[in-house]
Amino acid sequence: MRIDIFTLFPQWFNWFFQQRHLTNAIQSRGLAVRLFNYRDYSPLSNGQVDDTPFGGGAGMLLRVDVVCAALSGVYGGSCEAVREKLPVFLLSPRGRRLGSDLLDELAQRRDFALLCGRYEGFDQRISDHLSTEEISIGDYVLSGGELAAMVVVDALARRIPEALGGENSALFESFSPGLGGRREYPQYTKPASFQGWQVPEVLLSGNHAEIGKWRREHLG
Ligand code: ADE
């Protein structure tokens, strides 16, 4: 899977992509990520990328001509044809809410692009003519789409077995098919007793049938 991220702040991702589960996913070739700065493709003087909204209003909007130039510059051809080659998702609080169903759909994709917004948002023509779908990570407004892009990448990378050191932990985590889409059961580790807070006795019993029964009963 290759994810192309378009942003005005690629440096935001420096720390993120140094994290072990992501370097594992990338080294295993299960995941490739490319970062593109809209500003590098701006056809305007001084690398301008934003402008004031027609009709007035607060803040600045990302310009459609700048996003068009970035898409054409990276993929070639006309910018409106890019979404016929690969899905182009716009990160926006107005989008479809990210949940395990949407993540399942994204996980099926080979390549896709994520467009991060900044300032007050996007010129609507970016959504109408250049993107496939808008995605939101929740009903709140972030200062840009970068954190939302990280959420998407992180949640997808967990599904690549090498990301988690080859463990199967993602197969049986909350919302996974392994748990029937339900929330994971509670888990405990040592010490078995701490300040009088006891780990449920059955989990210490070594009786796997009973442990499995307890876990099924405690799915969220
Ligand atoms: N950009 C700003 N807020 C956002 C949100 N809630 N989800 C996705 N992208 C965003």
C-alpha cells in the first residue's frame, strides 16, 4: 500500500514516521508513504497557497489552482483525471466519519492520496472536482488535516503484521473481525495483585477454555 500525503507542513510528520511500528511497516514494504508540499507546486509568486474567501469571512482558504498543480505535478496529466487513477481523500471535519468500516475499505486499496487542509479550509472546488471523498476523524475542528492523516496511516499500519513485530495482536483487537467487530475484553499483566486490586482469578487459572469463555463474556 502506498499513501501519498499532500500538506503544507511535511515536517509535522518527521517524528511520526520515526516511530517503530511505522518504520517496521515501511521496511517490510507493506507500507510506502510519500510527502508532498503544496507550496513546491504553487504556480503563484512566492509560493502562495491560500487566499481570502469570496463573500468575506474569517481566515484563508487553500486555493484550487495550487492543489490542482500539486496533483498534476505528482501524477502527471490533468488534475481532475487524478482521482480516476487513484482515490484522493480530502481530510475535513465535513467528511465521512472514520470508523472501522471505512478503514476496512481503505485497507483494500493499493494506493491513495490524502489531502491535508490548513487555514479555514479548502475552496469547495477541490472537493467537487479533485477529490473522491472527504474523510473526518471526528466532530471537532483541528488546525489542519495533518493529525487526521496520521490517524489514518497509524490505524492502517497496525493491520500490517510486520508493523507490530509480526505479532497477531491486531487480529484480535477492538473492532477486528477476530472479535466480531466488538470492543476488546479487559487485559491485565503483573503484578496479579496491586494495592488490593486483584486480577480476575480465572485469568490466572491456566484453564484456556475458561479464559476464552471469560473473554467472550467481557467483550465490549
Ligand atoms: N481537518 C480539520 N479538522 C478535521 C477533522 N475533524 N477530521 C479530518 N480533517 C480535519
